[in-house]
Amino acid sequence: MSPTAPSARLPRALLIVLGILVVAFVATLVILLSVVRPPSYEPVPVPSVSRT
């Protein structure tokens, strides 16, 4: 495993690792966007005045 050894399997391992990282990153972005995104409806204030 010397640095000067021809790395024939390195591109495949790199592609696998990068693919896993990209999938994890996209999944994290989707989860974060679904959590941080404001709700589609407008927040309605509590009608405490109409109760009195």
C-alpha cells in the first residue's frame, strides 16, 4: 500500500464512497428542508378575544 503503487481499484472505491456521501447529503438536505420549511398555511392567531 505504498503511495506509488498503481491504484486500479481506487476509482471504484472512490465512486462508491462519493455515491454514498452524495446520497446521504441529499437525504439530509431533503429532511432539513422539510423540517425548516414554513407550513403552507398561514398561522392563525388564537381567537381569545372572541371567547370573552
